[in-house]
Amino acid sequence: MKFLKTGCFAFMVFCIAPYTAKTQNPVNWTPEQLMQPAALAKTITNHKNVPLIFCVGPGAVIPGSINTGPAHEDAGLAALKKALDTLPKNTAIVIYCGCCPFEHCPNVRPAIAALKDAGFTNYKLLNLEHNIKADWIDKGYPKM
């Protein structure tokens, strides 16, 4: 009986491991820190109170955004930190990636962590639930 329990546990771990390995760490942002794409698009279109926008993924699409490169790579994270280095801690900032849904995105968590570690207090994560194409481009929002 003991072998059966151990064998079942091992089998469950073997079956579940591939699925859990692909998920990211828990979210490190709050729901209040999510900015809806329509709100950012309106701000950009109206040219009023436009935040500093950083693309922390594979390529900038949103007008005026600064492409620092993928934040999961050392070079991309270093570029983001360097860009943040001289900014006041209360600067309005929006970051986005858009490569995939947040649960799989390797870039948003390191970027949020960098903002937190640097002491920034006024940052948002663009709420791209699916990806940049579905949640920004296909909606007709402004693009570069």
C-alpha cells in the first residue's frame, strides 16, 4: 500500500510538473496598477498628461514608447534601469510587453520589480490581456 501511495504521488508530480513549470511567479502588481488600453490610447490621442511609456518586450508599437528590450534579458533590464535612473520617483510611467498573456509573459514581472526596487510610486502596467495585436493594434489604437 505504501508503494501505491508513493507511486501515485510520483505520477502526479510527473504529470503536473510540465504545466507548473510554464507559469510565472505570482503577480507583483495590484489591480489598481493596471491601465486599460483605451485609457492610454485616449491620453496619447489627446496629448494630455501622457505618461512616460516603456516597452519592456520584444518591440515597441505604441507611439512615444521607449523600447528598452525584453526585461527578462540582462541587457533589457539594465536598459530599463538606466532609463529610470535619472527620473523623479513620482514620474507617471506605463510599461507594457504584449508578447503574450501575463501568466506566460517573462518580461512584466522583472520590469515591475525594477520599478519597485528603484522606489517609483506612480507606475502602471498596460492591461494587455491577450497580446499587443489583439488588445491594441486590432482595436485601432495609435501605433508607431
